[in-house]
Amino acid sequence: MKPPLYRLRCPEGVAAFRAPCPLGTRHAITLIEVIVALAVFVTATVAFNAAYFMLDGRSTRLRADAAAFSILRAKIGKDMTDPWITNSTPVDCVVTSGTQMTTADPNDPYDVGPTVTLLSSADSSQTPVLTGTLYRNTYTFQAASQTVAIDYRLTYTFWNQTYNDYVSTIRARDY
């Protein structure tokens, strides 16, 4: 057997029969490893924060949409259950075609008026205040106003984007 080319002593005192003794025997972390680790950590942190804020905005938007549909369902429910016997009741059914809702009835808890609050700080301290405009159109499509179609639209703006929620019903006069 041939003798080794080099017989060196490593820093820990272990004899090594190779040339030369590697410098990594001290188990040190290099600057490149630190930079790569920081880059991975920063990328992961930025991605996590972006996902969190995207999901938070989406959940707020869905809460606003749920509140809008709740208001619209309450209006349609009121229009379907109020008695309509004469030409003056209920007012929602006998207005002229194409009328826009402009005022709220203070005696009617479901008549919320043209400006509605979808979300407020009363829900949560971090909830934005979000308001919308409620529109109503009533169309007669049978002679003598015996049958009407009632359409509601609730328009609101969230993060500079306008959303419209619609609901409609057909109502015949009670006899």
C-alpha cells in the first residue's frame, strides 16, 4: 500500500489522510447561507401577510353582501305579507311604475329608506363603516294595477368597486 500524499493534523487534533484538511470542520455558517435563509424567511412572511389581508378583505366583503341580502329579503318579505286589499295599501305595491324609494317610513322597521348601513363599528372595532343606497321600482303588468312586480336594488362601494345586489317579486292584490 502506498503511503498517503499528505499527513495533516486538523484543527480538532484528528489526523487526516487526505489533502488538504477541509476548512468546514469548524461547522461555521457562511454569509451566503445566512442571506439565503433571510430571503426565504422574508418571502414567506410577505406571502403570509398578503394572504391574511386578502382573506380579511374577502370576509369583510362577504359580510357586507350578507347584510345587503338580509335587508333586501326583509323588504321583499314585508311586501309579500302586508295585506293589499285597497288601492292605497300597501304603499310598496301601489306606487306608480318606475318609482324610486326616497324616504323611510319611521313607523315601519323594515322601511330603511334610501341610505342603509350594511356594516358599522358596532359590529366590531375593526369593521369599516359601509353604507349603500336602496332603490325600489314597481311595475304594474296587469290592468287596473291588480298585479305588480317589485324590484329592489342595493348599491354600495367597497374598496373602490361598486356592487349591486338585486331581489324582486311578483305580487297580486288580495281579494
